[in-house]
Amino acid sequence: VNLEKTLTRSCPCCGGSGRVKTDLSVALDLRRELLSRRALFGSDETVRVRVRSSLAKLLAEEEPDLFSDVESRLGIKLELVVDEALSPSEYNIL
């Protein structure tokens, strides 16, 4: 039996690849998912999205146009809820 396999396990965040998506990649995934769900949102609805703080910071400071574009295209308001319990590539649309 390999000692490394005995003493370690696969990373639950990256599926054992040793890599996780960047915040920008996760933001683009989130954007695609929101746009694909457009029929589920009512006009002027506030949609809450749980994200890690690093993703919230990216969306607020470095890439604010990503969410403003989604908001204008769907006619909704997006509200970020920070949740550090999420894995680096995870988010939840509430």
C-alpha cells in the first residue's frame, strides 16, 4: 500500500487535481448560470447569491460590469451574501 494514499485523501474542493478555479472563472460560470435561468426571475426581483468573500470582492471591485450586465439584461437586482463555508469554486443562487 502506498504511504501517501494511506495518509492523505483527495481534496474535496478540487476533486483531487490539486487545482481550483480562479475567482474570475467562477464569476463567469455564475454569470452563465444566471443568464440561463432568466425565465425563473421576475422583473425587479432581488436575487441573492451566496459566494466566498474573494469572489464578492472581485465582483465589486475588479469586475463590477459582470453583474451590472446581468442585472440590466434580466431586469433584476443581484445581492451578494458572503459565506466562507463554500468551497473556492462554489456559489448558491437563492
